[in-house]
Amino acid sequence: MSAAPGTVYLVGAGCGRADLITVRGLRLLQGCDIVVYDDLIAPELLDAVPVQAKRLYMGKRKKKHSAAQAEISAQLVELAKKGKTVVRLKGGDPFVFGRGGEEALALQAAGVPFEVVPGITSPIAVPALAGIPVTHRGVSQSFHVVTAHTADTEDGLPAYFDDLAHLPGTLVFLMGLSRLEIIVRRLMEAGKPVDTPTAVLSGGNAPHPAAVRGTLGDIAKKTRAANVQPPAVILVGGVAALELTSQNKEEIQ
């Protein structure tokens, strides 16, 4: 199935190297008229776009938005209605805290054909690249992905936050580095043991890769000492103590 004119493809670029994108996503890039790309994608992916195609950056990072979400959605609708084959290239997966749902709703409301192409999302990929599986037999039978950037609460954490301390499995927090001390304090106050393995990871296409391991009780101090910068993924649970990496990792990359 080839790309169709007047269609928007919400493509997940994956999280990490350029070759982690899906085959479908790469083929759509190679045949598009315009790519509207986001932050935290591998820059090499833009080399796959035809020379004559337009490249339009419309990224959204904390306090550094190139355009409002409504403007991005309107742009996608306008381009498609001009008969363009549009790839909206987003880091990770479009539907995992990627605002892809909002863009899909706008396209749907405007009657614009669209397709979602999933990508490898950061709450799975960033830990995996650091040698941490989000699930592991005998350690974690589930994982829970939570935003730490909620607009309608006093401290920015979800209203049900205390309930998370009692969930089994792995807790994965996104967009939470600036609230790390609040996250660990509230988990411990809600009953999570102070010695629970915890990791703070900045990887994938982050500009400053880092992997810091510790416990709920000391991870904030360790992370400050390591000068970890956003974007980062925070993991809480037994799997955070694992480091399943190859001894010849440098060679196989």
C-alpha cells in the first residue's frame, strides 16, 4: 500500500537511532510531499525525505513551542486539503503522550484521511537501551506509564498519585525530571518502601544521555550529582536494579 495524496500519516519515529523506525514509516517518508517533524527524532531520518519535499519543523518542548497545538493541527488539515501527502513525524509513538490524538481528532473533524503508524515509545525504549526491561518474570508482571506534568493539580502530579504507590509492577514517569523530588517523596509518604530500586534515564534521542540508578531514598541526590537533563524517564520498581547489557555493546551498535 503506497502513500495517497491528500492524506496525513501520523508516524512514530521510534526512540533512538534512525533505523528503529518501522519499515512502513520509512517508506512513507520516502514518498511524502512534506514532512512536519517534531522534537527528539533522529536527524538522519530527514535524509530519507525526497529532495523536492518540504521540511517543516513544528516541535513542542517544555517552554519552547514552535507553534501552538491548534496551529499544528490546522496546518496538517490545510496541507492535506491542498492534495499533499503529509508525514507528521513524531518522536516515539504518536499516541503515547505525543498529542497525536488531538491531531487525529482535528483531521477527523475536517474530513481529512489519515493513518497512524505506531513507533517505539520512550517509556519502553529508553529503559531497554539502558538494559532495563519494564517487565521481567518474577520481578514485574505489569508496567504503568504516568505523566508527571498535569495542569489541573497543585503540584503537577495526577490526582490519583498516592494510589500508584500500591500498584504492583513498574512505574514509569514521563516529563517528570523537574518534579523528581516531589515524586519520590510522595511515593514514600504513600507507603512505597524507601529501598525500592529507582532509575532516572535520559536516552533515545535526548541531547545529554545519562543513566542513574539508586533507590527512592537517594535517587534525587544522585541525579543532581550527575547533572541529568531533560527529557528523562523515571522508573520505580524492582526492574530498575537490572542492567541487561552486552559486554561488547560498543561493537554491536
